[in-house]
Amino acid sequence: MKLLTLATEPEYTAYDFDNYRYWKGPNLSIGQIYPVEYARAFYEGMQAAGQENIVNLIRCAWAGSQKYGTLVWSGDIASSWSSFRNQLAAGLNMGLAGLPWWTTDIGGFHGGDPKDPKFQELFVRWFQWGTFCPVMRLHGDREPRQPQVGEGGGATCRSGADNEVWSYGEEVYEICKKYLLLREELREYTRLLMKDAHERGSPVMRPCFYDFPNDPKCWELETQYMYGPKYLCFPVFEPGQRKMSVYLPVGAKWMMKDGGAIFDGGVTVEVDCPIDLMPVFVRQD
């Protein structure tokens, strides 16, 4: 089977929405159609050229884009804790909107020095969370920038620092390796989630109320989510955090993925979250 991935980046230079016009009308009336038609143009063109199983990495989408092999990433975001926190809301809303293929630049895109311990912590927490996202993807323009190699054209665009998992030191590498192996362990489970998304439109990552609509508290939770129906995930969004209180929804029994006691749903428990661990509970029924 052929698989072709193409990064496409439609964007405005100036966000003067009331001044843009398309063939179909003014931007304020039909502007959201543009991402769908953009994805469609690439998809149908590649299909006509004989491509199969087309997937295009793209940073804009709207209802209907998923029909055209769209894998959406959240754009060139800041390498900061606040930006990291925002990605969870973005991914959950994207899934609920019918766009299950979604990803983010692990570690953020703009900035971050792999040798800086403060950034290393952010990177680790983002990497752990990325393991339980629809698509796990490391990308970013790191500091310090490389020397300029020429005076014209593309040579004036300086490359960022190294950004591989081994670029962050031995301790970080071992944590990343642990989570890469975990992602591989989840391969078949993730395939089933993608199949369900294709056939039924079910989000791969989803708010807790999706699986537990009768638990009123699940409608209020903003920092935890389900990865499919089985895994309850608790990203660590604060620097230096090593403990957290987590809520376990009513309607199931729960056990931490690394083992331990089984808890009834409807309770809040305190768990450890050392730097090498993002708390994840496994549904037991």
C-alpha cells in the first residue's frame, strides 16, 4: 500500500478577514470553506495521479476536511507550559468536531534549548502526553540557532538546534525511550481506535463525559481525558509537579497502568507523578 504525507500550510499574512474575497464570496461568509476545499484539491489531485491511502499533514481544517485524508497539527506553537496546556483543549475539541486525526509539535515549535533543564522538563511532560495522542510527533525549531551558511536565498534561513530524543541528555533519553516503547505497545489498540473513528466518527482522544455522560463531574473536568474507552490520562501541566489529585469517573473500576490497587469510580485520589511518569489509569470493566 502507498502512503503519502504532504505538509500543507495555508495561512494569511495579515488577518484582515473583512477585506478578503474568494470566488464564492466574502471571507466573513464562506471563509471556513477554504480549508475544506484546500484539502480536497490536494486529495483529489493525488488520487487522480494514482496515490492510495492519502494522508496530508495540514494546519487548517473545518467540518468535512476529514473526508480528504486530513491529519491536522496545531501549528507553530510556543514552547511554553501555557501553550502545552492549551493543546489538550485543542485536541479534544478537534476530535469532538469530527476530526480524529490530530497532532501537536511535541515540545512546542518556537524556542527551547535541549540543554536547559527547565525546557527538558517541559519536553518530557509533553512527550509523555504525546504518547496518548492520536498521532505522536516530535518537531520544533530549537535554540541556539545554527550559524548562517550563506548570503542569499535559503542560506539566510538558519537551522535550529538538534531535536532528537537523544539531544536532551541521557536521563531524558531514557524517559523518551520508555514512552516510545509504550507507544509501540499501544499500536494495535490505536489502530482499533482509528478504525472506530473512521467507521463511527468516535474521537480517539475525548473528554471524560464522552464515555461517562451520566457522571456530572465529568462535564467539568478540563485537565484529564480518555484515550479511547480504556485509558484515563492525566497530563502533568505544571513545572516541578510531583503529586496530583485525580478524579476517577463513576461507572468503572480503575487501576494505574503500572499496577497497584483497584479503585471504584466516583473518587478522587492522590498519585505520584515523578519526572519519568505521567499518571494513566486503565479501565477494568
